[in-house]
Amino acid sequence: MNRCLELGAIVGCLLACALANSAGEEAKPLAFKTGVGGEFTFDTGIVRGKLREGGASKGLSQVVHIPTGQRLDSSMGLFSHYRVFTQGRRYGVGAWDWPSKARLETDRSVIVHWPATPDRPFEMSAHYRWTTPNTLDLETSVVAKTNLVKFESFLASYFAPAFTNSAVCTGAAGKFSAAAKEAGVWQAFPRDAAVVPVINDGRWKLEPNPVEWILQPAFSKPLAFRRDPELGLTTALMGDPRGCFAICTPHETEAHYSTYLSLFGRDIRAGERVTVAARMIFLNRPGEPELVAAYGACPWK
């Protein structure tokens, strides 16, 4: 079964590359390039855009699907580190407001670093790397300067308004549950019952912009997608199940058009370094089996 899933993911990647070739795109290097004002640019042949637009502490923005010309992101971008919590405490509005530095690595990946401060007793870093023309890997790391109780980094992705379909993998056979409007505005799909107390410990009632999450069935895999139903463009979001403890989303047509991965959700001891991996894949009209196969090919499997 695992070999079948891996073969399916390989086929999906080959199809994505064929799409780029059919659109007249030459092969592009899987690399970030240094831009102006502390930002980085990318053009993989399938997607192009910016990382840290204007030097700000946020993720991918101005992201365009090259074969169709469709804009993919909005607002604060894709794979952008937003709210950060420990039990009973929120660290500012979000990590995108914190000063940070970034550097281009020799393999053309980018590492963003937020230093510890008296108000934030931890270091945090984000390592962005293209692994195929349609696949972005992200590793988020934390180094605790003191004991951190139920640390959480809330990884946000805001999509263009065309991406009105939102769903999470909840079925044992790889079936997806849509974030239906009748289920409530803000929906949280936990990993299991053990993490529900973290979601409900009061952190989401802290200002600004408190949120009342409505618990949904547990995810069977930390795998979700946002889709433009007209063009079929689909962005799959997935995380290492050991470190992704919930997937959150408003209902499908709510105006944020967002999907979030709740990362860590555990105690981190002083001096300890913990890393959680996530992946984003841009696909054209994938079926549910193809999405599950893509998840099955992730490096943490």
C-alpha cells in the first residue's frame, strides 16, 4: 500500500511538471533568490511570488499559478506564522509583527529567525525549501529559554477569494469532510481527544480577535486542502502528525478563505529544541486518492 501511495505521488509530480511544460515554461531552478528590501523571490515554473514581501515576517505572497495566471494568496499570505501561545499567554498579535532576520542558504532555501526577547523566552525559526516545482517544505523550530507549557505556533494560509472549497481528511479510508457553513464559522479538527484541552484552555479567548472554535471530528491524517472549484486549482496543506495537533478553518465561504495548522501543542523544556515539519503542494484537479498519495510520500512517513 505504501509503495502504491508513493507511486501515486510521483505520478502527481510528473503531471505537474508536464503542465508547466505544456504551458511553454522551461525548467526553473528550485530556488529562492534575494530580492529588494529583505524579501526573496521564486519562480518554479508552476508558481512564482515572494517570501517575506517587503522584508516583513510573513510567508509567501503575490503567489501566482503560472499556467493559469490565477492568484493563489491574499491578506497575510501562505505558510505565515501567526499566533503563538503557551498556556494562559499569547505572545503579541502574531509572529508576523516580530522583528526577524532571514538568510539565503547555499542550497537556495531560506531560514527566517526570530530571536528570544524578555517578553518571548524562546527562539523561533522557519526554514522554507522548494523540493519540487509544486512542493514547498517548511520546518518550524523552537528553542526554549525557559520551560514552555503547551507551546503552540499557529501556521496560517490565506487564499484568494476563488478558493471557496475547504476540507480536512477525517475518514480512515482517506475521505475528506468539507467545512460546511451549517457546522459553524470557526471549525477545529483535532488530532485526538488528548489535544482538545489545549484548544480549550482559554488561549483563544485572549485579545485581540478572540475565536470560538467549534470542535469537529478528529482528522485521520493532518491533511487539508483549499480549492478553486472553477479552475480546479487545489492547495494541499499537511503536517507531521507528531507535531501538527489540529487543523483549523472557517467555513468554506467565510471571507478569510483561510486554513491553519496548529503546531507543537506540547511542553518544551528549557534548553530543548523542537522542530515540526509541514508541506504545501499546488495541484490541478486532484482527486482524494491523489491527495492521500501526496501525503503518503511526505518525508516524515
